[in-house]
Amino acid sequence: MEVAAGGARFVNSEVAVLGVGMHPWGKWGRNFVDYGVHAARAALADAGVSWQDVQFISGAATMRCGYPGYVAGATFAQALGWQGAEVNTSYAACASGAQALAAARAKILSGACELALVVGADTTPKGFLAPAGGYRPDDPDWVRFHLGITNPTYFALYARRRMELYGATVDDFTQVKVKNSAHGASNPNARYRKRFTREEVLASAMVADPLRLLHVCATSDGGAAVVLASLEFAKRHGRQVPRVVAISTVTPRFASQEVEMPDIATDSAAAVAGHSFRASIATRAYEEAGIGPEDVSLAEVYDLAASTELDWYEYLRLCPVGGAEQLLRSGATAIGGRIPVNASGGLACFGEAVPAQALAQVCELVWQLRGQAGERQVSGARVGISANQGLFGHGSAVIVKR
């Protein structure tokens, strides 16, 4: 048993990842269920198990897809064919996939099941994501859009913060995009498989100064799925597979070092001076896994804009605060460097398919730890961490170990 900061107790937290699967990202114009079923069947085939063997299905909800999206677990179960499995649906904005994964892991660790399927998929509108329509002054997400703080504006404010505090430049943001596009060029599941040049990025339209169109991720359709099992199940079936060793889904404490839209301020039951919510997400995962950032081989992070990837270097403690630009410039975060980040290509190459993206990150970590990532393979990968954040205090980090 390990007792972490804050009194959390972590006992027998590991589960086996038997299989992973994805539906390629893009704008396909189909129902989100199609993408989820495709990913689920791919993950089941990868795991070498049948849908009939699954005891628990955990779906990540998608708010834009009508009632079926609100009950994604049952929707995917019905599409695969009713077979009596227990069902769960989780919603946590961009961290939905990780919460659905956490629900499945908890079910396995409780002894209530041995084999679980986790699925997330989305069909997105054209343009950036927006809140529900109408006059909604009691909805803080609606309020920030009403005030003009759309997602690209929010990303640009964070970019300006980095420029002011740490000397980041537009060239740094551009280098992140160029790096990730080179990683994703060989990824068959990526939407954008083009190697962009610095000149092409800087020639794209200005969206929210200093960020241009190619600095900001798109919205996409796509799906991802993960098959989890107890370690005993995996052993009985002769499988030595990667393991999920930590899932962090902590909420903020105030006062925070950074403003988190749309929660500009709040009362706090546990005020912490100098606290960073995003840094706390990874800290909790490291504590649960019993490792530190020095043990990590690669990271998949939430690059909604190229500039935000730099923030995540620091939140994951891959470098000191203010050191992200130097880490990037050194080549350490490119494949072949000391700590590759977004070897998949990240959201820069995939775009946002909200319920699926945290699961897609886990898929990439698993392929990397198995040595199945092809041209984008990180040599000797043994431990991977993902990081994600959603609105309303949702955040997630998942650590997978070989």
C-alpha cells in the first residue's frame, strides 16, 4: 500500500491492456456510433477476445450527438449486440475517455468483472466547439463565449502568457506544429498526414494573435477503444501486455496560478498557495504509479494549440517551469530525442474528437510500448504518460507501463 500526498491510498491499481483500436480521424459525415463500433471491434480483435466475453462496457459521452450520445455506453452495447454486459457512461468534457477508462478499471479492481471494453467516439460540427445555444447566463461556458473568449482566444491568451513570462516566440509555437506534423505523417489514423514547413505555418490565416490557423487544432470525427482485463485474466490467457498503472482525474484547488476558463474564480474547501491545477493532474498519476518524470519514455499531451504543448512539458515536470522552450529547441521532444512528446502527431494531426481523444492517447502509448508504432516508434519505450484537460475542473493523466 502507498499513501500519497493528500492522504490518497493506492492499492493494487494495475490492470492489463489486452487490446486497443481506433477509427481514423477525419470528417466522415457519419453517426458517431459507426466510429465507436469500428474502434471497439478493432480493439476486441487486437485483444483476441469476443464481444460476448465482455462483462462491462464503459462509454465516453458525446454531448452533441443527441440522446444516444448521452448514454454512449448503452448505445455502443446495443450496436454491438445486447449480450447482458453491465454498462456505464462517463462525461468529463475532453477528459471523458479517461474517466470511462477509470470506471472500467475500478470495476475490474473491485472484483466485479475481469474483462471490460472502453469506447469513445464523436461527430463534430464545422468550426470550433461552442456551448449550447440560446440565452444561458447561468452557464459559465456560454458566458465566456458571450464575452468573446472562444477557444482560440483562450489558447492565444495562454500563448501570450508564455511569451511574457518565459520568452516564448511564435517560432517556438511553429516548431511544435512542424515537429508534430512530422510525427503524424506516418500515422494511418491521423487526419492530417502532411509535413508542414515553418513557412506554411506562418503563411496560414491569423486566428487569434499570435496563433495562426495551423497553430490551432481542428475539430474531427473519430473513435478509439481499449480492452482492459485483470492481471489474473491476462496471466491465465498467457498474455504479457502493457499495464495501466495510474489514472488521475483530480479536480482543482484554489487559488490557482493560472486562470481556468470558464471557472474564473470559486470558493475553495482546500486552498493551496501557488497551486497549479494542471500540474496536480500529473503529480497524482506519478504518485499512484510510484514513479517520477525521469522514468517516462514518452508523453502524449493535449496540444489544443501548439503553444499549450509547451505548458504541458512543465506540468508533467519534463523540465523546470520556464524551461519548455529550451527543451523544445534542443530537439528532446522530437522522436529520437530524450523525451518524445506527441509521437502520434497529437491533436495537431488528429483534431478534437472529444470523447475519444484521451483513449486515443492510451492507444498510442500501448502501440509504442509494444514496439508497433512503425516509422514513429520511440526506441526502447517502457513507460508512457498521457495528459488531458476538460472544462469544469476535469483533467486526466494515464500512465501505461510495459
